[in-house]
Amino acid sequence: MDRKGQGQPITSWTIHMIFRDFLGIRAGLIKALTTDYEKFHQQCDPRESALHLFLCFSLLRKPYMCLYGCPNETWELKEPPDGPHELPEPNIGVNFARDGMPEKDWLAHVAIHSDAWLYSYAFYVAIRAGLDAETSVYQSTHAL
């Protein structure tokens, strides 16, 4: 498993690399939920997803979408991997939950699950790198 764009396996990551990714992913998620909110909200339209599903003739699969933050401070809404993935995955189905609850509640739901995913990702990578995740990741992120 390589670090995106760096060609380094997770086992060689340092706490500084993990924290840099953490900050970038966090900034991307915050951007999706604040400054890019209208764009994000529109992309989460389950009716649009259903139309795309119909046009692609893949009627056996529902396109559950996930909000991914990226280390380069961007975000993307995409389907999770088909098979098991080694890294923790974000909350699945943010697009279908959108119309089932009040908008503020939906936004809070996405924010809470995004935050939980971000921390699980950082702790997972730290543990795989052989770092003391509890102290190193917690101390780095606690000040935020």
C-alpha cells in the first residue's frame, strides 16, 4: 500500500506525514461542508443518482456515495470500492440520507461521520506504521 503520490508504503510513514494528510483531508471535508456546500448538496441528490443508474443500465446496483476528503485539501463524492479495502471507508450512502431528514440534521450527520472517518483513518495508518497511535496521533490532532 503506497502513500498517494509519494510511493512510500504505510509502514514507513512518520507522524508528520500522517498529520499532514490529516490536515489536508480535514480541510477538504470542511470545504465540502461549508464553502462548497451547494455543490456538495446538489451532488448528493438521490434522484440524480437514480437517473444516472437508469441511464447506465446497471439496475442491480444502487450507487451509494461516500464523501472523501483528499490530502490536497479537496473533496470528492464517489462510490466506495466494490471489494474489501484495507483503509477505513467513510460513511456510505450520504446521498440517500439527504432527503430523509431536515437539511441541518443531514449536514450534522455527514459532518459527524466524516470526522469519525478521518480519525479512524489517521489512527489506522499510525498503527500500521508502528507508531504509538494513541499518543502520537492524539497529541498532534488534539490541539485542533
